Amino acid sequence: MIVHAAELPQGDPVRSLRLVADNTRAGSARSGIVALYEAEFRGVARLAYLLCGDTQQADDLAHDAFVRLYEHWDRVQEPERRLAYLRSIVVNLAHSAHRRKATARRHSHAPMLAVGGAAASAEDEALQRTSRPDVMAALATLPDRQRTAVVLRHWLRMTEGEIAEAMGCSVGSVRTHVARGHQTLAQRLGGIR
């Protein structure tokens, strides 16, 4: 970034240099987030969809995750760790959204529309035609932590250590969530694995 002398703030020279350095960091974060967005948005949106079951909400979660990563860009110094951090943000946002829905459902007298219900978008319908609706329906019935662990393990092919980091739990907990999720899915899908 080239800064002309006329653009520098007048006054304390140390403060002026700090402002220039902050602008350089902000430019670096902007270019970094744009590159990461272009490379990873679809994958992050797919992860969000598998966690929440709604295409529009998944896109919103993915966008929110990129915004949050941008806000905390300096927290993750190693570029190779940023994707893992981004996935953790998506997992946390999906859990929060699920809790809000559950709370609204408990306090509402009207039943909530099921995933892919009458108000499904064209994208939802296309995705349901290309995927197995019975698997998606069974996946939607799993508790939050089990669904997250199963999705991260089988759709993203993450290791147990990576899943533990994304979920903020131990590797043993990941194994338990995956095993219980498998058991429930097998029961609901008639033994299909």
C-alpha cells in the first residue's frame, strides 16, 4: 500500500505510523478473506446446509462465518489454520440457530415447517432430488452434537482430531457422538450405513 505524505494524519508521528500499519493489515485481511471466500464458500455453505438442512439459512450462516473470520483475522496467524477456524465458526453458528429454533418451537403454538416443507426453495428441492431425502430426514432428527460429528466425519472427511477442534470437545467425545449418530441413523434407515 502506497501512502503519500499528504494522506498521513498530522500530529504524533508514532500514531501516524501505527495508522498506516493498521491500514496495511486491513488491506491484507481484505485480500485474504476475498481469496478464502472465492476458494471455500461453496464448501462452507454445504457444511452449513448439512448442519441446518435449509439452503437459504446455510448461505446466511456461511456469509456470517466469513464476516466473523474477517473481524478476527489477526487471531489466526497461520493461513492454513484459517479454514479450520472458519469451519468452527460455522459449527457454532449452526448450533446457535438450532437452539433458537428449538426455543421458538417450545414457545410457539403453531408447528414449525419441517426441513424441505411447503416453503422450500428451488435449491432445496434440487438438492433433495440429488441427495437421499430419507438420509437427510434421519440426519435432521439427530441431536445437534451427533449430527455435527457425523457430518464433519463423513461429508467433510475430517479426522477425529479436526472434528474435536471444530466442535470444541475431546476426541473421545467425537467418537461417542459419531458412534451414537451411526446407531440412530442405522435404526432409522433400516440398517443402511
